[in-house]
Amino acid sequence: MDFKQIISHCKEYGFIFPSSEIYDGLSATYDYGPNGVELKNNIKSYWWKSMVQMHQNIVGLDAAIFMHPKTWKASGHVDAFNDPLVDNKDSKKRYRADVLVEDFMAKIEGKINKDVAKAKKKFGDAFNEEEFRSTNGRVIERQKKHDEIGSKLATRMSDGDMEGLKSLIEELEIACPISGSKNWTDVRQFNLMFSTQLGNVAGEEGKLYLRPETAQGIFVNFLNVQKSTRQKLPFGIAQIGKAFRNEIVARQFIFRMREFEQMEMQYFIKPGTEMKWFDYWKQTRLDWHKALGTPAEKLRFHDHENLAHYANAATDIQFEFPFGFKELEGIHSRTDFDLKSHQELSGKKLQFFDPEMNESYVPYVLETSVGCDRMFLTQISNALQEETVPDKDGKESTRTVLKLNPAIAPVKCAVLPLVKNKEEITKAATDVFDKIKGSVLCQYDEKDAIGRRYRRQDAIGTPYCVTVDFDSLEDNCVTIRDRDTLTQERVPIDKIQSIVADKVDMNKLL
Ligand code: GAP
């Protein structure tokens, strides 16, 4: 399905609505509808269980969004959490300078991929892609140009060289996609934090920020958590919560929002062991995505050349969204940067006493950080399909089906009486519904023909539909239909609750 179809499906079936839509919406802000909130909660639960339930040495936290303003000074966000901003003087449109260059690079990559696809078609089975990429003159030339631009971008970004970024845009003759002109302003730094004001303190003193990452709530609570839970290194603190960023270019639906949710885990480790844990968490997190059914070929690592101010190693897990491979999760070796900065600015020790070494030190931190909304988009875009299925009269018809992993599907089971207004059937179906509703989210639906009811459930990803018919009154059995295989099986009513609960059990993924 293309991206537009995904967005409209999300709206039509109550997954995602534009925020305050009756006022024409607010850009890059979205509300999760009845099915959306269930799917999102299930994603969060899968993450939380895999971190907190499955690791004795990882504990949870729910810190406040507002934090003491010094937090953001210490963390470097006041001084360094900037994006390079550039305006086109003719269209008056605002862009991120680095994204303009990245888009330019993506076009070169697109041309290379076209060359590869053409050659593949020409040579068929005999085609060796690796050899083609390393020997074809045009591809080598394009790849060289691509890599040179990438390395210039990385150095200019990490040096904070705004003039260099502007000259790169000019050198590449990048034009504004709206006006087509190359009439750019200077590139300048733009801080991404939203600020607000405490009610009882005037001026700069009372300036508060909406947190741009949840991680700092974990750092400032490091000792509280360590002492109250008596954890030893290595140990982790996990948190799910809202974060806010005044993104310059917020587009691509819920991919880049100004208010979004993060699932972050900070793993406190002994200095010197960070590369071991970096590799461990890279693999562990990739496996977590795959266990949900995300295809391996849609996931890849992308190591950072341009490191954030706090990191000594970083990689992204990228997913192939409908608009290309983009960051889904970040894995960062944050050294002791944050704890040390908080220690210095607060004057409070943030150290761990290591009984084996008989000394205290500031731990290093390995972070995993995945956006909940981006996870949502990966699951929806991967699962939404249109397929041809056999009809009851032997013909074929198309259906829209959301093949979500049953463990995260919003509704796990629908109970469908075969006919309505038949008292005995309604009663039997209501009894079945009552049996199931205590263990999983279940829907009762008696409106329209059975085929249409199946389609409604397919479209929201319900993995199992249970039909209650006249035979049920005699044999105390119901028919359970599998969303993906369309197989139908007759099962006893007194086992239906445990059958459904077992089929959708999230613990099997962990
Ligand atoms: N604490 C580290 C940190 O915040 P990040 O790479 O800036 O690192 C982590 O963000 C994750 O948060 C990203 O991989 C992405 O999934 C999500 N994220 C970041 N900005 C976002 C935005 N504007 N909208 C939606 N998700 C976002």
C-alpha cells in the first residue's frame, strides 16, 4: 500500500486522527483513536515487558515532563540541541539545511538503484550485484560523489559550520522544491526545545522546557533508583513517555512529530565495557523488532558519522518506511557525559560504589531509544495489505487486511452471531463474548452480513473471529476463523477463552 492509503486507512478505521481537526488540524500533531490507542498500548507493553519483565537488572521509572531548567543546561540541550535552518527567500519556506543535502544524496542513491535494477533485468540470474556495483563506471562515479557529499555534510555538521553548509547547498545547486529558486538565506542554528514559563517566577529564572528526550529524567534519578532497588552495575532504567521537539520540518505523518512518545532505556555500566554492551544491545534490539514479525530485509543498521554531543558511538536501526529507509531506533554509547555534567552543575555526587574494585566512579551509559509513534508506523505500514481471497461462491474478491502480529493487534477477537434477532443465538453469542472479554479485548458485532463483518475485522487487524450459529446451540461449539489463513475450526465453547488467550499471548514473543 502506498503512504497516502496508509494514512487514510488510519483515519477511516479509528487509528489516527489529525489533532484538533475541526480547526483544520495542527501541523505534526496527531491523536490516536480507539484502535490506535490499543495498538500503541500493546507496542508499549511489548517493549516494557521485554525490558523490565525479562531483565532482573532493569527497572522502570515514570519521571515528570517538567524538570529543573538546569537539567537542560547540564545535558547540553540549551547550547547544542540545534538543527541548521535555512529559508528560501522566494517561497518563504523553511528547511533543514542537512535534510536538503540528504535529499540530494537520496536522489543519487535512487539513480544508482535504478542502474542496478536495469542491469538485473538485463542479465537475469547471472547478475552479480556486488560485482556490478564495484565495476560499473557510472555507478562507481555516482557512489563516489554520494560519499564525498556525505563526508562533507558530516564534518560540517559536527563542526557546527553553518557557512560551510550554505556553501555545500550552493555548490550542489540545490533548488527550493516549491519555488525552484536557489535564493537561500544564511544557514543558522535553531534550538528545538519548546519553552514555557512557571506561574510564580518572572523572567529567565522561571523559564521551563518541555523535555526533548525522556532520558534526562532517568539520569537525574540514577542514585534514587540505584539505592532504592539496590542494583549493581550493570543495570538499566526503562521509561516510556512524551517528548517534545520544535521540529523545523515536520512531515511524513507520525514519523516526525512535535509531540511524540519515546521508549528509552539507559543501561549503567562500568567504564571501558561500553563497546561490548553497544554490540549486545544492537543485536538484542534488532532481535526484538524481528520477533514481532518485522522482516529482516526491512531493517538495517546505520552507524552515525555525525555523533551527537553526548556519544562516542551510535547507530540507528533503520526501517524501510514507504518513503525509504529511515531511523526507527537509536542506540547510543553516551559515556559518562550526562551523569558527569549533572554532577558538576548540581554539586551532588552521581557515582556508584563498586565493591569489587573498592572505589566509586561515574558509570558509563548505553542507551536504547525507540520512538513509539515510529514503531506504530512500522507495524501499520508493514501489515496493511490488499489481497485476493476466495469468496464463498468460489469466485475471488479483494480484501484489505492488517496483518499485525496477534499479540499487538488492537482487538484480539470478534464474536459474531451468524444471524441477529434470534434470541437463542444472541444469548449464546453474548455468553461467548462474556467468557472472552475478561482476558483479551473482544468485540461483539451483529450488524450486516457475516462477510462484511469479517472484512471490518480484517481491516483493523483482528486475528480471530468467532461465529456462533444454530449448531452451536446443539453441539456447544463455535467456529474460529484465522485472519491470515482464513481457515475455520470448530472448537468447544468452554475452551474458547483459553484458545484465544493462548494464540495472542505476548509472552511467546519475549
Ligand atoms: N535520548 C536519545 C534520543 O532522544 P534521538 O535519536 O533524538 O535520541 C530517539 O531520538 C528516537 O525517538 C528516534 O529514533 C525516533 O524513533 C524518535 N523520535 C525522535 N524525534 C522524533 C519526532 N520528531 N517524531 C517522532 N519520533 C521521534
